[in-house]
Amino acid sequence: METNGSLSYKMETNPKTSVLLFVYEKDMDKVAYDGGYKEEVVFEIPNDVAEQNYTDSELQNTKMLFGRYCFCRGKNGLFKIEKGKLHLASTKKGPHFELQFKIDEVPQVTTEINY
């Protein structure tokens, strides 16, 4: 189980959905144990969706979370993504999506993912 404060998530097998996890990492100081920076976006999509759009609070229908991990003195952890747009479509190669989002609680590097 991943946890931080009041937010946590547990990965469970569900044949009707897929969990997508995207990670941005940057090594800042190889000497320092806590010298790295990492952001992640994790969310769940239905396997049978042909095309779907989510906006702002609807993003929580996918249980979308943003994680920021660094030595940032109170500016890290897991946060619900509730501002943004997600366009999801099914293709022959698998799911395709375009995500734009904003987190107010902490600074972020990742604001857009196209996959």
C-alpha cells in the first residue's frame, strides 16, 4: 500500500480495469540520499471504454492521484487531481490518452501527459 498522510492507494487485481502509472524522475545530487526528485500520476481506466472525456472533479472517477517525492519540506506526498482534462480513447495498440492537469497544493514539473 502506498500512503502519505490521509491519502493512500492499494493495487488490486480487477479484470475490468487497468491501472496506469507514469513517473518523472530527476537525480539532482548523487551524493545525498534524498537528493532525487520524483513525480508520478496514477489512475484507473475501464478496459471496455471506446472513448471518454473527464473534466475537473470527474477525474476522480478514475481515482487519479499525483505524487511528489523529494526533500521539499512539507511540499511532497499524494494529492487528488481535481483540476484538468483527460481524453481517453481505445486504439488497436491499446489505450490512448491526453491529460492536462494542475495541482494547487504543491509545485509540479509534469502538467501534461500524451500517451
